Amino acid sequence: MEALRIPFGHSGDTPTDDTIFGLIANDLEQKGYSIRHGALPLSLSNALLDYQHSISQKQFEEAGIGRGDDFVKTEFVRKDEICWINGDSEAGAAWLDWTSNLKTFLNRRLFLGLFSFESHFAHYAPGAYYKRHLDAFRGEANRVLSVVTYLNPGWQNADGGELVLYQDEQDMTGIKVAPLHGTVVVFLSEEFPHEVLPATRDRYSVAGWFRVNGSIDNRIDPPR
């Protein structure tokens, strides 16, 4: 008998994407950030994790900070590894489709003018971290909205590895988010400093950023 192919999506009593997108939009409008456990369809979460496990270590690169000529690799700031998602895999294409639908919904509901999206798989080995930082510099209109989804079934509190989302530069406590499988976090890139705490086991996620159209005189932004 031919195997039944399960599509990437919700089923049964699980909320639909539009319901999830509506909750995210409401959170962004009211607070500027959204933390939604189990928001990513389980089939897509599992497919992304399976694909990330299948990626050759050679395809990952040591992460750094900055862009272009300002790019620097520094273990003082971060020690994770990344692999950019281009949609060549079925799981990657499904993720890009899901985020494209989210972009359309948020533009329609909140008029954000989101234009393009870039994202990568991230792997934090035990003890790896990413110190407090902003995803975008205020006023540069580059990354507008940050999106993170976590791919860690069976994660326990003792495993650590929380995302800490700070309300502003003065906030020293922050909101801790455990990297539970299928959790989606969305926040305004310029407004919320954040960091990733070390974990005691391998920690997997996908991080991405929506951007506005910054192209000038036929020069594509962002450059690749």
C-alpha cells in the first residue's frame, strides 16, 4: 500500500493558521511582541527538525555579527552555527510559504509594509549562547520584524537555553521563553533587546527577519 503523505498543516482541533496569525497580530498591536506555544503546525515543526538533522555539518557556518564589510565572527557575543534557508528542500519551502502567509496577513491587518524575508536554521551546542543584542539598529529600516520558531521536542526546564526578551534597554529582568517544539516568537526588531542563554543539550531553531523594501536606484536590498 502506498504511504499516506501528510501535508504540512493543522488538523483536527488544532487552530488554523489564520487563527494563529490573528493572535500574533493582536499581540504585536498591543505589546509589540508575541509568544505563541505550539503555533507552528506540528507536521512542519517535525519536518524542519528532521531536515536540520540531515544537513551536513559542512553546510553550517559559524555565526557572526554585522553585514557586508562589517561582518565579524566573535565568540564573545555568540557561539551558534547557522545554515541559510533558500527553499530548495521541501521543509524549507513549506516554512517559507508559512512565513509568506504570515507576512500577507500582518500587512493586511497592521499595514507594516513587510517586503522580503530571510531566515536560517540555528544550532546551539551545549554551552553555546548569544549575548544581549538588537536585531536592527533604530531608524535604519532594515529588519522590521523578527521571527523565531523552536524545534526541540521533550525540552525540560532544566535544559536551559531560554530566549530572554527585554522590554527596553533599561529592563534587566526580561521575559524568559523556553525553546519548546513549535513555539513561535515574533517581535519588533528595533524595539526588543534579547539574548539566548546556554543550554545543557543541543538546541535547534529557525530564526528569520521580515524587512521593508530598501531598494534604491535598482540596487537590491538586502544584498545576498
